[in-house]
Amino acid sequence: MVGEEGAFVLGWDEVLTEEELATTLKVLCMSEEEFKEYKEQDGWEDDSEEEENSTLSYEALSRLKTPCKKLLYDSVLLTLESYGSDLKAEQDLLNNKEAYEKLSQREQQALHVRYGQKRILHQLLELVH
């Protein structure tokens, strides 16, 4: 459902893989009975026009139903736990000029990428909490 890597792509303002995330949240938040009915009615192909026209901006994510918000919140926490350090550690390293300059160029670039990813994930946590 979410592609080969099983990941969603988040930007600063919206979910970039919005269709995949919307479908995944919809299905995972269904009861078993709702899922069977959805599947029997070929719901995979015939989503309502309203759903097709909606976008998953971060504002829209904050309005999700509670079970979907909890699922998303827990997923973000698991993703953050997979990192070897937290956001504050990355921030401290970026702010420590002496330690930062000891890193290779590749390590500096990786630090910036990790820091950006964690900032986006923390922003998402605030929206769905």
C-alpha cells in the first residue's frame, strides 16, 4: 500500500505522498467489518470525490479523527526512536562550531539531513497530539 520502502514522504507544509498516507490511515482505522464492506464494494477504486480532492496539508492532519491521529503519532514516535540521537543532540552539534568543524563534509551533510528530518517529525507530532 505504501510502496516498496513502506515510507511516507513529508515536506515542511504537507504530506507529499498524500494518497498513500490517506489510504493507509483510512484502512488501518477501519473496524474489521468496515474493512470487509469496503473491500467487497471495490472501495479501493471508487473513493468519493470529496476524498480525492482533499489534500493532506499539516492543517488537515490536525483535524484527523482521534484513532488516526494516535496511529500517526505512535508511528512518528517509532520513527524518531530509530535514530541514534535526538533532535536536541543534533541541534547542540550544529551549534558547537568546534565539534561541527571536526566532522567530515559528508558527516556535516548527514547531520543537516537528520536534523531536518527530525524537525519535520517533531512538527508532525505537535499537530497530531
